[in-house]
Amino acid sequence: MSDGFPALRANSYRDTWCGQVLPDRVDSQARVAGWVHRRRDHGGLVFIDLRDRTGLVQLVFNPDEAGEAFALGHELRSEDVLTAAGQVVRRSADTVNPDLPTGEVEIRVADARLLSDAETPPFEIESFSGEVSEETRLRYRYLDLRRDRMRQALELRHKVSSAIREFLSDEGFIEIETPILTRSTPEGARDFLVPSRLQRGSFYALPQSPQLFKQLLMIAGFERYFQIPRCFRDEDLRADRQPDFTQLDIEMSFVDTDDVIDLNERMLAFVLGACGVEVSLPMRRISYDEAIDRYGSDKPDLRFGLELHELTEVFRGSEFNAFRHAIEGGSLVRGLNAGAQEMSRADLDGLVAEATELGGKGLVWAVVEAEGWRSPVAKFLSTDEIAAANRELGAKPSDVVLLVADQPLLSAEVLGELRRRLGERLGLIDSDANELTWIVDWPLFGWNEDERRWDPQNHPFTS
């Protein structure tokens, strides 16, 4: 086995994966099968890149060696399905493709057979662009799934699921399936309903998650259980959830917080490692309050700076009425230093509009200069206030600072979201970096100002 693909049993279609025709096969015979990825007709020679799940291999149709198959080489089109056999030979030095594992060799075709003649595809598989609509992609899903990006996504999902099962099985967990058709139970979202044929007027509900069954299994003594279930929720699409999605459920008995964290971070490291992503253990832990105060989010991106700072005491009693009145009303003033940035007045005013759209009362911006701040509110602030704010924010000339005065949580959330957007826009985020973090010590409830009630901050699974 190589790269997760077992050796093939030879048959009339193939004896070798396309991606396994490597330099160690030179001077041997190989038969491959797959889809025509690319065709180049040079008159005297025809070159075909043949594709299967494992990769590409180049076929050469030479009239002196291919015989009757040479005529077929001239007729082949993109996405035709083909089986071909011949000798594996080295390419000449000037034709080696260093971007392919099979790029040093090719197969000189001696025999070939067309298995399926493809119609012209509605879009090119090889040079697929984002201009193809999702509707077209879904209509021709079998073609869409031939693209590398889609194949890699499904292979990644398989790796993740396999690694989860391997890790949890070694940790003494048992995988148990739970029913899909069940009775409706009060949970957080609407159920999908399935009419019963045998009991007219009655309906099954598809599970939002196997919550009741997990509790049943724990009570029954299956103290280490897991499942990778399908979940169904009749609700609008979200960025991280569809009406039909998959989740991992893990249940343990007789454990404390550190047991749960230890198991999950070791599992994450194992699963991500199986996918080529290295994670350092133990993972950092940040309290909920610290995450809100420093990053304005309970799921902060720690791959870049721009941390939030509280400036309430700096501006307490300020002549700037917006800050003074907000502080007197129990609000906090928070700020962040975006660093030395070239931002136009339109860019800065755009940030003010974004803060308002996010629910804040507004945003104060300032560009730090040697003699003070360049800002619409600078004339209302004292020299001492500006100097103290600069010290707290670590601001230097040319830095752009942003300030928000609002209710404690809202001021953090508004500035935290602006922090995230600036991190993306300014190119501050290293997309190859990983910074997994536990957020601990969550409050059980939070005050909902609009509904005038206490809401659970995490799902407590209670009626």
C-alpha cells in the first residue's frame, strides 16, 4: 500500500493506479484506467494526461508502437473514459514535470480501449473558475465532484472521520448508532417531520441531535460513548450550519473539566496530525472574561495582535460629553491600536458606519501625530487624556487608534468584530498558522437587554 491506496488486483481494465506510475516502475508494463484530463495532439504523437483518484499519468500514443490504438488517441476528448497499457519509460530531461509525482515517467501506449465516450462538458474540469454558478455545479454534480478541490474535500472528511474513530476506540469509547426516526422533543430549533404511513395523521421527527439517546446511554452504563451522527434542523442557513449537517458527539461519565479538556485536545492533535496539521499541546486556556476584554469575542482569532484595551479611567470626567455621559451611565470606553496605516478619511468614516451597523452608538477614530491626535474629537480632549490613551494603547506617530464607548459587552463585541475585519483587510493573519485555544469559565447566563431576561450563554440542555 502507498499513500493510502492498496495494490490493485490486475484485471482487463487496470493493474496500476495512475498516481502510482512512478520512476521505480521504469521498464515494466502497466495498465491504467481513468478519465482523459488533457489531450495534446502533436500530429505525429498524441499525449494524454489520464486521471483517476490518485493523480495523473502521461500516455504517449506513437504510431510506431500504439498500432491501432494510435487512431483512438486522435479521437479522444476531455472526460472520455479509457483503459490503456504499455511500457513505463523515463521522460527526456527537458519534458520532466516536477509538479507531478509521476512527472519523470510516461507510458508508451501499446494497447488502448475507449470505455465511455463523453459528451462535451458544460464547464471545463481542469480550468474550473468561480464564474460557474452553483446551480450549474449542482445540476452536473458528478462533473463538479471530479475537480481536485471537491475530491480533496471528501478525502479530508474521510481522514477526519477515520482518525476520530481510531483515536476514540483506542481511548475505550464505543461507537453506538441512535435512531433517526423518533418522536419530537422540545429543543432549540424546529424539527423536520416525516409522515407515518402506518399511523395516519402522526409524524416522526428527524433528530436535531441525539441528545436524549446520549443521556439514556450514560444512564445505562455506556460511560464512554461516541457517535458521528447526522443532525437535522428546520431552520435558516447559517455560516457554520446547514439544515442537514454532521457533528461529533462524545459522552463520558465520572470525569471532571480537566478530563474533558485533556481528551479533546489530544483528539484534536491526533485528528489534525492525520491531516498534516501539527498542534502543540497543552493548548492555551483563556477565561471568558479575558477573551472578551482583550479580543472582544468568545472565539478570538489569536493569530494576530490588535488587542483591545480599556480606557474608561483615562476619560472619566472628560470634557468630551459622549465619553463622559457614557461612563456615567455605566458604559466602558475601549480602544485598539491598528498600527501605522495609510487610511483615507473615507476609510475611517467607513469604519464609523460599520461600528453603527454592528449595533454600536458610534466610533471615534484618531491618527496619532507628534503634537497630538488628528481626529474630529481631538479639540474636546485634553493633552493629558491623549497622552494617557497613547501610553495604554502603545500608540506612536502614524498609528490609527479606534475607540468605542458603549455598554460593557457591546463595546467589546463591536470593537472585536472591527478587529477581526481589520486583521483580514490589513493582511495581518497568517493563514498557515494555528492557534487553538480553550475558552473557560463561561458565565451560565447573560442579560438580554432587548427581551429583558436572562438567557443561557451556553446550551444547558434543560427544559
